[in-house]
Amino acid sequence: MGDVDQRAAQLESWAVQWLARERPDCRPAGSLLTVSGDASFRRYFRLPLADGSLVAVDAPPDKENSRPFVAIARALRAHGVHVPEVVAADFDLGFMLLEDFGDVLLRPRLDNASVDALYTRSMQTLVHLLACDDVPGYVLPPYDRQRLMDEMALLRDWFVARYLQIELDTSQQAVLGNAFAMIADEVLAQPQVFVHRDYHSRNLMLLASGEIGVIDFQDAVTGPVTYDLVSLLRDAYVVWPEADVARWVRQFAGLLRKGQLLPADVDDATFMRWFDWMGAQRHLKVVGIFARLSIRDGKHGYLEDIPLVFNYLLAEIQGYPELHALSDLLRSVILPAYLRKKPEAAKMLGHWLD
């Protein structure tokens, strides 16, 4: 039996023993069933019970720190956000038992007929989440300038240098550095709030009550007010017409003003600029992360999502003169190299070629 199977067997044994000791009325009714893994080292299983089920989590303690997840989950639940209850946690073993939210992710339920209502509900939930300003027992890390810069550098280090295997000259490196600095300055000027950091359609669930359930929040930080909105509306896994995205951005700005999370003097044009520049930061990072997941971690499926993310990035920066040098570099050097490696991406990206 391999290490992975041993971990699953240990998790099941731990869960069964914990329930027998702490919840004798909750009797297991079968073995663990695989639910999913994610971009980290965490794995999720369903433990059937005589009445209902729980989610069992394997988060190897040498690779994952589960303490932030537990602290944030408890804070968000106390704040009224629908996140899974942490039923049990053993930080030394890296095991958890969570409330089971079911299998209905937002992503497969999104279509032209449903998206307005579902995004409105998701944005209302997001405004409530952003207002969570206290996590007892844990200090949310700041999304500071160094972190923003390090994240954008993932495009240079993993996508350009490692995945495309092209070497930028000194002037091209300077273009990237200058653009990264301008983007960091811009997004740091936004109001700083609770940030989920991965608030998109595969981390949101439709609960039986009709409410939006929120998962995968363990990397939360204090950061720019538009970050999670970018994750939701410029989702790496689904694309919507830009006119609809702009309308939703204005709608969200109105919700923030109503919740007193946005100064009244920040107009829609300013908020849209914030949204675009935050999007540029996020998508520079995500392209680099998807390349790293393939090269370092052997998770190659994320490469299929790069064209959409690259398209978002190019669209976000094209309307801002300050970022024209970055746009030129991406379109004249980096994009052609990418299309030589992945010519089928030209269907989505070919129109950006100079």
C-alpha cells in the first residue's frame, strides 16, 4: 500500500475513532469516498453516516497548516457566512472532519438564464464576507507590496523562463519590473478588507437552503477590496461578455457603498479602474501559478486554463496608457512564444498578435 493509501486509511481510522468517542450517535455507514483534491496537497473524502455524511480532510502537516482554516472558518461562521462547520481537527496528524455541503458547485449551475441571480447572491455573500474584520486567535496576513510583487514575478519565473524557456533581456526585464511596481501601488491604494483569495465558481456551493456556501478560504488575507470580485467575475474557468462583467462591477460597487465598505466619493469609473488593475495583478500571478503547477507539481490540467487567463490579462491592461509597455511586451514577445508552444490557443489569443 502506497503512502497516499496509508494516509487515507489513517484518516478513516481517526475519524471512526473520534466519532465513537465524541459522537457515538453518529455511526459511520461505509468507507471513505473520494470527493476531490485541489491545487494544494489537501484531499477531501466523504464519510457516509447512518444519518447524513461528513467531509474528511487529509492535509499533511508537513505540507499544509490547517490552523488558519479552522480559525477563519469559526470566525466566518460567527459572522454569519455559510462556511462548513469544523466538527473535529487534529493538527498534528493533519486530519479534519467538516460539515458536508454536498456536491452542487456554482460552476455547473451557471448559464445565461441563471447567472444574474446566482452572481447577485454570490456578490451579496461576498460583501458580507469582506466585512468580517476579526479572526480570533489568528492574524490575517497583509496582502502587502512584497507579496503582490512576488506573485506577479511568478509569470516571469515560471511561465516565461521555465515553461516558455525564453530569456528576457535587460530592457524587457525592466518593463516587467516597472509594470509590477505600478500595479502594486495602484491596488494598495484601495480599501483593505478581508480577502478570501480564491472566490470563484468552483469554491462556491449552492446549499439546499438556496444560500451560497463558501469553501477553500484558508489562504485569506487582509487586502484590496476588488480582489475577490475579480476572482468571481473574471473566473479562470468560465467567461462572460464584458458588458455583463462591467454591469456586475457597478452593481457590486453599489452593494459596497450600501454596506459602508466603499467611500461615497469613489465613483464607478474609479472602481472599474481598481477592478482592472487588480485583475492584471491576479492574472499575471495565475498564469505563473498554472505553469508552476504543471512543471513543479505534475498537475498539467491547469495548462488548459492559461489561454482564458492570458486573454483576461491582455484585455485588462489595454486601456491604460501606463501599461502600454507591458502590453507591447506581452503581445510582441511572450504571446508569440506561447502560441508557438501551444498553437491551438490562437483561437482565443490570435487576435492580440501585433
